[in-house]
Amino acid sequence: MKKILFAFAAVLMSVTVASADNDRIISFDQLPSKAQQFVKKYFPNEKVSYVKEESDFMELSYEVVMAQGTKVEFTGKGEWKEVDCRYSTLNEKLVPAEIRDYVNRNFEGTKFVKIEKGYRGYEVKLTNRLELTFDSQFNLVDIDD
């Protein structure tokens, strides 16, 4: 039994190491132009700390980390997937109007600190620490605290 567990752990470690080798630091200019435009438009005054290209089996993605702590994730085509403002708030223009309106009506005075766009909808995190999940028609489907 110990040999099986050891073998499983060795395989798991080799897979982890192999996948970590697929990440590499790149220059901002190597990002897809759509991602570059996004950063310049929504974060014009923030300095880019580093840009990482991540390649998994069949998917390419990018991560841009700003000096102030903001992290933006992009698809291989330069479409944003997630924006996480760890020490500040999001530019509300990034949030669909339907979600902004819902939050302004129901959670007055709160701001957005994170937004994630997925196949099924959006997830946002607010300054009051609530996480709201919306479907693709902008209907609230879950609240997590």
C-alpha cells in the first residue's frame, strides 16, 4: 500500500512540475492586442508589474499583475476573464449595467472589488465581502458571504 501511495505521489508531483514549466513571464507587448487595449483603457495610471503566459494542455491564457496588486486574467484571444482589485475597487464600467443596477438597488454604498466572467454568467465580489453570482441573463442565482 505504501508503494502505491508513493508512486501516486511521485506521478502527481511530476504532473505539477510539468504544468508549472508551461508558465512563463513575457513582456506587455507580447500580450494579444485586445488585452493590451483593455489594460490601457481601464488601468491607464497603473504600472504593470509582470505579465505571465500560461499554457495548459490545449488552452493559452495570460495574467497581468499591476504594481498596486490588481490582477487581470485573459483568454488566449485577449478577452478578459477576471479582474481582481485586491487593494482598491473596480472601474464600474467593467460591470454589466444590469449587475450594477441590481447592486445599487440592493446593496447601496457598496463597490465592486472583483468580477469574473464565465460561460454561465458572472460572479462579482463587493466591498461588504458578499459574492454574487448572476446567470447569463443577469438573474441573481447565488449569494455567498
